[in-house]
Amino acid sequence: MRVSSNTSYEAGLAAIHRQQSAQMKTFEQISTGRSALTPSANPAAYVRALDVAEADSANSQYALNRQNGMASLSILEDTLGGITALLQRAQELTVAAGNGTLNDSGRETIATELRTSLGELLGLSNRKDVNGQYLFSGYQGSTMPFEDTGSGVQYVGDEGLRMIQASSSRQLAVNESGREVFERIPAAGGGYHSMFKTLSDLADLLETPVTDPAGKAALATGLDTAQANLSNALDNVLKTQASVGTRMKEIDALNERGEDLNIQYKQQLSELRDVDYVEAISDLTQQRTYLEATQQAFLKVQSLSLFDYIR
């Protein structure tokens, strides 16, 4: 033969294998949707994609935290609204109890309603969030914060606040300390008073018969004290409610920012990982043409080599 058949054969096969490998790589890119099939194909893009994916995962976790936090704060806001309505009703009853034409029986009727309100307040103070954690128990989410001991309502929680990681740089409380909401309320005569004791003392006052001027004076003084304490209690609840509302608005703002980041991260990951299907299909068509041409050339060369050998 004029040309080495082995050399020609090996060169032809090598060319075919290169074209087949290129075509197989493009097939894999199209089937997986990934432009780089291995880290070594584009190390810089691979490392950057890992960083972006980690940030995207953290952003998704923050979104879930905010969702759970918003659910808890919504229940907390609703509960504080119930307490507000209860205190406003107690104020109305206190005014009604001061009516000079009201007799002992009438005041006892008001006291009965206040006793019912006291039980409702205890129920509100022991409400739970969506995760089954008590809203007002502090850190001790599984501990019922208020207990009726028979001689009064006692707080058994603590003053801690349970926090959620709402973003990479922001934590938000999703509960309140029962002591701050129900007990640490400025009292009319100085110091602090308990919301529960204020209602209980008011009911006791209205259940006490008024038989003389001294009793009438004690009733008036007691009603003034109760009204002042109820007003301070209402102010305290409204202040807490405003704080909860502020946190909910902040979560709304963080959700908008989180959604923007989600779009940004997904776009970055697509640019770093995803194959350009139009370009890949064009490459595949071109590679198929090259492969067919290489195969035809290989067969032609082999036919000529065989002809030269026979001749």
C-alpha cells in the first residue's frame, strides 16, 4: 500500500470517536438541562453556583420562617384584640356600677358578668400559636403560662421572647411575655397590678352589700381605682398590639424583598447551570453533519486503501 493502512484507519476512527463524544456531550446537556456536566467542565461557574444555591436555600428557609411567624403573630394580634374588647366591656360595666340608682342586686349582676369575663381572660391568656406553643409563656412554649390556684391567677412562664430568623440580618419575636402583658401594669396607687386581680377585686367590690355611707364611699373609691387600673391595662394591651402590628408589617416588607431575591437567585442559577437549548440543538445538528461527513470520508479512505492493496 502507498499509505499505511493502520495509520489511516486509526486516524479515521479517532476522528469519528471525537465527533461521537461531542455529540454525546450535547445529548447529555439537552437531557439534563445543564451546560456543565461535571465540576471540572467550568470550575468557576460550579463554585459560584454552589454559593448562589446556598443563598437561595437560606432565602427559602427565611420565607418559611416568616410564614410561620406571621401565622403566630396573627393569632397573637387576634388574641390581643379579644383582650382589648374584654377590657373595654369591663370599663363600661364599671361605669354602670357607679350609677347611684343601682342596688345591691344590680351590682351583683354586673359582678357575675365580670366573673365570666375573668374566665374568658384566663382562656385568652393561655392561647396557643399554630405550632402549639403558648403565646404568653415566654421561652417555655410548652408550659401553660397562667394557672388559677383558687386564691388567684398565677403566672408560671418567664419573660423570654421566642425569635424567628426572618432574614439574614433580622430576628423577630413571635410571642409576648405574659408578665409584661397581664401583670406588669402601672397601678393607680403606685407600683404594678395584675389584670386578673383587678377584675377579681372589682367583682368582689360589687358583691359587697352597701348598707351605709361608709360602704357607699368605699364603693366609689373602689370603682375609681378599678377604672384607673383598667385604663392602664388597656393602654398596655394596645401598646403591645401596636408592636405586633409593626412586626407584621416588617414581615410583609421582608417577604417582598425575599421574593425579589428568589427571582434573582433563580436567574443567576439558570445563567450558571442551564443549557442554552437553541444553541445546543444547533450544535447537535452541526455535530451530526460533521459525524456523517467523517464517517463517509472514513469509508471512502478505507475503500481506496483496499483498492490499492488489491491492485
